[in-house]
Amino acid sequence: MNSTDNIDQLRKSLKLHRDAGKTIGLVPTMGNLHEGHLSLVQESCKHNDYTVVSIFINPMQFNPSEDLTTYPRTLDEDKEKLLSAGCDFLFIPTAHEIYPEELNSHTKVIVPGLSLMLCGKTRPGHFEGVTTIVIKLLHLVNPDIAYFGLKDYQQYLIVKKMTKDLEIDTQIVGLEIVRDTGGLALSSRNNSLSEIEIDKARQLYRSLRKVARALNQREFKFSKLEKQASREVHEAGLILDYFAICNSETLEPATPKDSNFIVLAAAYIGTVRLIDNIRMVVPHSK
């Protein structure tokens, strides 16, 4: 596995493979890799000749109250995992390499509408940071396919819209959530939780499943279901950001006319933010 922290070296290396007619896959990450990340790498290796993984803890997507300085950094362990997963090239730029000037003076990419919903309401500027770094990585790597985990479903939809609107010739692929044996969605932030907190965190998935079962039984009293689930999450000791039943294509609040649903939730345990979701198709009754 080759690696560099330099943009010019990245471009020179990838040009050789592109000129040779090789297909390139990209997996953007912020490091502290777990099995969810590695599933993306393995999928890229299956469908591309050459797989690039980026590790960059993007300061632009953290607001001042969030955990940029304490975000886990485990580069040595990450390199070992990527080597085992089949990664061909690791791009590990510094913040100065990506943003040579101050963040406030850097051009930003904004996806209207979707970026202001759900997580966007309570994390102002977060998705601007995500779309800006993703578009930059897509231009630098020029991959045939880029892979994203569907735990960050809102992010996935935003990146899909951005690439469509800007005519970016990269296929965006989302892969299903990887969970632990108790159902908790894998996240780099889970490493900051104690065993007791992890047990509490699993309530998020239990509540999502309960609502999903109700929807599959065509119980469409959305507000009632959201309130019941919110109460369960609160009683488990989590601080809820939101619990929402939405149309999975638009993230607008669900209506009985919809058939494509997604149930999404975000909550805090201390300073650790958890997100999760379940998608389903409920056919209209005859």
C-alpha cells in the first residue's frame, strides 16, 4: 500500500493508473477505522482495479462546540487495517494541504434544502464542510466510484444531489449499516463510550425497529410514533436531537401517501453524538 500527504504526489500516482486504463474507487474517511469503513474498502476492491482511501479529519465540518480536538486519531492501526482490507493507496493530507488559507476564506459548496434538515438544523455549517471536502476529493482523485456508509444517510443524499447538480462523473454508492451484536451502528465515536453507555445507546436502534415494525403494519400515526420513540430514548438516558419518520427520497416528513420510508434518529450520550436509521418500503394497500 502506497501513501502520501501531498496532493501533487497523489495526482501523479493516480495518473499512471488512469492512463493504464484502470478503474479507481474512493473511500473518504476521517480515520479511526472500524468494520463499517473496511466493508466500504472491500467493496471498492471488488469492483475497481485500484482503491484509494483518504483519512482526513475535516475541520470545516466541526462547529466550535464540537469535538474536533478530541476526535480519535489512530493512524498506525488504521494503516494495518487498510493493508489487510486490500487498500492500494492512502491519502493522509494535513489541514494545511487541503486548506492552505484560513477556513473562512475558502470556497464552500452548499447544497440547499437537504443540508438544512435534521442534522443540519442543530449542526450549522456541518454539511457545507462535508460537501466542500467531498467535492475536493472527487476532483483530486477523479474516481469512477466513491463509497459512503448509509448510517450517514442524509450525507449520502446530499453528496448524491451535489454530484448530480454539478455533473460530476463519479458514481456514488451507499452501503448498508454495519452493527455490533447488540444492534448498535458502528461509529468511530463509539470508542468513547463505556459499556454502560453502549448499552444505553442500543435503545436508539430498538426504538427505530419498533417504529419500523409499526410502519410495516401500516400504522401511519407518525406524530404519535415519533413521540413514543422519543420518550423511550429519553428514558434510556439519552439526550435526543431528533426522531423523525420521513420520505426516504426527500427527507420531508412522511405522509400516508408515501411508500418509501426512513426512520432517522440522532441523540447524545454526554458529548458523543449517535445517529442511526432504518429504511423500508411499505406498498400501498389495494
